[in-house]
Amino acid sequence: MKKLVVLFLCMVPWLSLAQRPVKIIFDTDMDSDVDDVGALSMLHSLASSGEADILAVMVSSLNPWSAPTVDVLNTYFGRPDIPIGNVKRFGVYHPSRYARMLAEEFPQRVGSGEKATEATVLYRQILARQPDNSVVIVTVGDLTNVSRLLASAPDTISALGGEALVAKKVKHLVAMGGRYPVETDARPNGNFKPDPASSRHVANHWPTKIIFTGGGVFANAIPTGKIYFEPSQAKTPMRRAYETFLVGWNRNYHHSADMIAVYVAVRGPEPFFKLQEQGMNHIFENGTTVWRNEPDDRRHALVNEFAEGVDPLVVAKKFDELLIKKAGK
Ligand SMILES: [Ca+2]
């Protein structure tokens, strides 16, 4: 018996000793790029298999169609009651090729991001009622909402200020953004550059662990979305988003930056990815990044490489399987 237990413990991946399902708050820009659509779909798929519990979805974009698009996907996957928060003032605005179209063509109830609950308020409400050290936040957009959460003052929702509330309730943050080991391209694309002050604030003051996940070459190596072009997916909102977004690209796949973050948040880096604990993410004033091996920041970790012997196309196939709604669910 003892042997069996030892064998079992050796086989369990990184996070599986943690509580299941993993309680997740998903924070997205859901506007300019389409991998947010794939990432939220993956999260729903992991919720359907009992691995994730989606506590709320936050939108970091002022684009009024982003929150309705989140609602479209929540509704499609059978979870229309997931609370949705939206940044209200001083947020980033990106245009979107697909958000308004999805919001108008598929069922959703929120109507406009302007009608959604203010994200900081919703964060505080959700966190205040969760057990200590139990929530994983995954950001695949701007860090505006999580920065505002950190800076929030004690109120009638919680006697704790934002930083203390996060320290008490949030196990860790998984933050997709930046390119590693160094990103010098200052064009304002990517998650850390449109609102660099928030990015720096979160990287410097987040009181629990942050696992950063990279974009660029790393995320491009995992081409996903092909599965949405199969006949069974023809009427899904994900197909509509991908086919619209990819017009002009002459292909039916896209990078997986936001999906990597969701996967790591729910299942952990293993078996596909390497977790680098040593070092720190230095975010410059323009939002560009460099991963420095020294000095070590014990809060910062990085997922930007594949585990030894892993074929990125095998990862892509596994990811694709997680991007669709399974029959009967
Ligand atoms: Ca995104």
C-alpha cells in the first residue's frame, strides 16, 4: 500500500496536490487578438472536466463589446451566470475584429461592458468570500484591473486593503505578457505595454507568487485553432471569431499565448513546460521586459520554454482538443 502511495505521489503533476477544482478568476482584454477566445474556451473545457471552477471573468478593455463576447462564450459553454467585471475608468481601449460581431450574433445578456460590474469591486467581492490561499488569478490582458485591486482601500466589502486581501486569498497570479528573455520592441502591442504603469506596479508589489508566461516565438510554436474549422464547429462563436480574425492571414491557426497561461493556471507547467524559478521579470517604463537571472525575486517565476523532449506540435494537438465543447456538456 505504502509503495502505491509513493508511486502515486511521484506521478502527480505540479499543482495536482492542490485543491481541485482550481478556483480561477480569468482577466482578459478580449478585443484585439483572438487567442483570448481560445483561452476562455479552454478554461470552460477544464471546468467541464472538473479541473477548474470559474469564479468570475474580468475585462481589462474599455471596448464595450469585450464583456458581451465573454458572456457569449460563457453562455455557449452553459455557464451564463458567471459574474463579469469590467474596467471602468482610465482603461486601455483596443479595436476588435470579432467582438461586436459575436455580441450581436450570439446570445448574451450583459449587453455592454459599460453595464458590467466595476472589476475592482467584483474582485473584492469574490475574493472576500473565498477560503484563504485558494484563488488563482490568470491575466491574459492588461494588468489594469489587478493593479487597481492591489491599490484598493478597505471598504464595506472587506476590512482589508487590496494588497492584504490578495495576500490572504490569492494563491498565485499567472500573467501572460512580455517576451523573454528580452523584449526591446517598444511598439505598444502585447499585454504589458498599453498600461505599463499597472504592469510595473503589479510586478513590483504583488504579495504572492507570479508565474509569467511568454509570448512571441514560444507561443507561436504552438499553432492552435485548426479544430474550429472542422464541420462540427461551423456554428460555434469560436469558429466565427477565428475565421473573422484570420481573414488576410491565409491560414486556419494562430498562436497560443493566452492558452499557455490558462493551461499553467489550471494544470501547472508539467508535462509540457519548464518552470524557471530563478530570476526576476524587470519591466521597463515603456512596458518592455527583460528576464534577469540576478537578483532573484522569490515571487517571480517564468514559463517560456518547453520541457525536454516535448514536441510543440503535440502540445498544439492537446490544446486544440481542449478548445471545444464536448458533446453532452
Ligand atoms: Ca489577450
